[in-house]
Amino acid sequence: MSSETKKKMGRPRIEVSDLPKDWKETILDLSEQGASIVELAVAIDIGRNTFYELSERDEDFSNTVKRCKELCEVWWVRTGRSNLINKEFSYTGWYMNMKNRFNWTDKQETKHTGDLNTTVTLFTLPDNERDE
């Protein structure tokens, strides 16, 4: 069986036109609540891999996913900011989410102080060993 025949026998590729009519509103609304990619995928009844594949090959889907990521991050930032005075709030959990979801990193600084002293030793060959 040729590879072309095998491709035709597999499940047809899911396109944006196969998604529920309100797919865009659904994932945007969930993103405004801080939903993850897997939550968005399940809400529109596709797998995570299909979600990523669609965002790579369909411009409208890709732009919507970018907006979803922004809305999601806003929700998480706002949640952290609005809980600054809440002693019961789990800042460790919140911070780990920010690092894992949005690639936040700890700032690392390296300071160098002091003088750099080097000693350079020059030597020359005796006259009788020089190439002329």
C-alpha cells in the first residue's frame, strides 16, 4: 500500500470550518477567565495537538489564539494584583503558573567587581635560532 493510499485512509484533517459555529467566542470567553489551551481545545471538541496544528495552518485561528493568550495572561496578572492583601492567596501557586504559562523568569544579575590584572611575558629567540 502506498503512503498516498494510507493518507487517504486515515481520519480526515480537521479544519476551522469543522469547529462549532461559535468557536471563536467560546475560546475568547474562556480565555478571559484564565483558561488553559487544553481547556480551550476541549471546549471546542478537538484535541490539544489539533488545536496547535490549526493555529499553525489557519491565520484566523492563529490570530484568535494569540488574543486568547493575551486575555488569559491578563486574567492571571489581575488575579495576582487584586490579591496582594489577601493572606490566604497562594502566591507560590500563582507565581508557578506565571512562570509555566507565560515564561516568566527570575531576574538574574551578575556583578563583577575589582580590577583585572594580567601579566604578559614576552620572549625573543636568540639571534642564532631566528629564521631569516
